[in-house]
Amino acid sequence: LRSMIGHASDECEAVHVLAHSMGGVVADRALSKGVAASHGIATYVALASPHNGANGARAIRPAIEADALFAAGARLAAGATGMHDPTSEAVRDLARTRAPLPVRAEAAVRLRVVTDAIVIRRDVFDRRVDVREYMPRSMAELEGHEQIVHHPLAQQVVRGTIATRRALAEARSAEE
């Protein structure tokens, strides 16, 4: 990602980083290693990204590591319900991930739907960063994690932040 941003910054006026879920963790790692405003990053918008690691993963890891039968049951239950495999390397990484340094971009904002059971508020929150949370607007948005990309207010913030290079002050839907 750092290499890609470096190449893009050579060719573009500005670089806009838009990440969802684990992509935000990857972006955090890349950006904390010196790729930021000096490389032309104008905006960084993260959607449902567990920047502080996943507290749910931290909670279940000890049981998974201590009991193979529990781990197998958790894996089966996750598969049956369409959830992420709690025994995977990705979940193990999320259990170890810690809060990154704040990103030095012209604008940075983190967005999530409050009903996101995968990335909870504690996984996103940072007093140094603009964090926005949205209520689901339909039954389809109750799931939260994947639906943040379809949420109309989040889409307005993404478009407005990129267009103005500032975190959009307040997004309102057309019906409000």
C-alpha cells in the first residue's frame, strides 16, 4: 500500500484513502510508517474499521487457544451463521492490533453503523480522530458492518470529504 500511495502521489494532485473493515487496519499500518500528508494524502475515510483491534476477538481468543473442541464449535457456528471464522489468522491479528498513531491527512474520519456487531464502538473510538456513528435507516442496515458502505449519510460524508478535503460537518439525507 505504501508503494502504491507513493506512485499515485507522483502522478496525482491528491491521494484519497477509502478503506472498509480490515482495509482500515492495513491503511493504519501503512500510514503509521510514514506515508501521510507528505505523500499527498488529502483524505482518509475508514468505514467500519477496527482501528483499535477487535475487542470481540480479544475476548474469545483465550478460549479458542485453550480448548480445541470449543474452537471447532466456534468455527462451525461462525460458518453456519455467515460470520467470520474466529479461529482464523485475521481474527488472531485483530486480537493483537492496537490503536495506531493519528493519520496526518488534510481530513480523516471514521464511520460506522451503531448496530455493527463485528466492529464495536470501542474498536473505532479515538479522541484524536473524528468518529461518526449512524443509526440504521432500514431493516437491511441492522447488520451494520457491510451496510455502512450503503448508508446514505456515510456516502454523503465520503463524497463531501473527498470533494472538499475536509470532514463534512454534518450530513443529512434528502428526506430530512
